[in-house]
Amino acid sequence: MPQLWVGLGNPGAQYALHRHNVGFMAIDAIAEVHGFSPEKKGFQGWIREGRIGSQKILLLKPATFMNESGRSVGEAMRFYKIDTGDVTAFHDELDLAPFKVKVKTGGGTAGHNGLRSTEAHIGNPFRRVRIGIGHPGHKDRVTGHVLGNYAKAEMDDLADMLGAIAGEAKWLADGDDARFMSEVALRQQR
């Protein structure tokens, strides 16, 4: 039974470097490092297949825009007969410091439209890889922050974090979330 790893983001070049699109970036980094198949259209998004260690993984980037991500996820799940517990969503997280990476299963959606849509379509107990983007300090500035591009000064940290996520993805594939988090954090300290 494959696992389904979903990056949450918005399709289109104008969104590519938005903080809100870091889920897409993580999926692309994993695909590149682990030699996944080329992207093909499917399930209202783009899908790639590959292996990480002994685990078969499907990587999905919904093309539905963030607010409808769950439609794409639900379609892929039904097709491959994947359980909610074998789905992992990679997404931006305001409540974590920039470039911090945390994993949890289930929980609230914290106002994240991609998570809200996914939960509406597949239920709650899927795993989330929460990628910190930091909070701009005032709620009036949240939308501009989330939908803003990463700054030039952040590019090295962003590349390091994406490299760490992709490089340590085998722990996620094996279900060792704690080890994944500690290895990613260690890598980022170098």
C-alpha cells in the first residue's frame, strides 16, 4: 500500500516563491533527491511515483488552488485505496518560527485553508509536516506575509531546510516522526 504525500500550495509561476507554497517546494525537493518519476497530470494536480527506502510513495501537488486542495487529495486516495492515516500533508505554519519543521498527526487546521479543505474531504487523522514561516506580529499583516515571496536573505535557510526535509525523508517514510524532526533540526544547525 503506497503512502500519499501532498504538498499544499497554489499553482502558477506567480505563486512559486510564496511562503504559502513551501509545501510544493518540499514535494519538489523530495522528488529530486529521491529520483521520482517525472510529474504527470492526474487527480486535479500533478503526481509523481517513487520509493524512499522500501516504501512506495506518491507525491501529489494539487492544482485546485489551496482552498480546494482536498478534492485532489480525496480523488487520489480513492483511486489508490489509501487510508487517511497514510496521507501526509506538507504545509506552511504561522505558529512556528521560520524554517522550523514539526510533525503531528491530526489536530486543528489553525485557519489554514488547504488543511481545512483536506480535512473536509478525507477526515482528520492525517499526518502534517508543519513548516514554520513565522508570524508577522499582527493579524492584519498575515495575508501579506503568507502570500509574500521569501526574501533574498532567506534563500540559503530555505534551501538548507528543503534539503534537510528531502535528505531525512526516509524517517518519515518509515513512520519515525520523532527521528525525522531531530535529524532535520541537526542538519539545520550545521
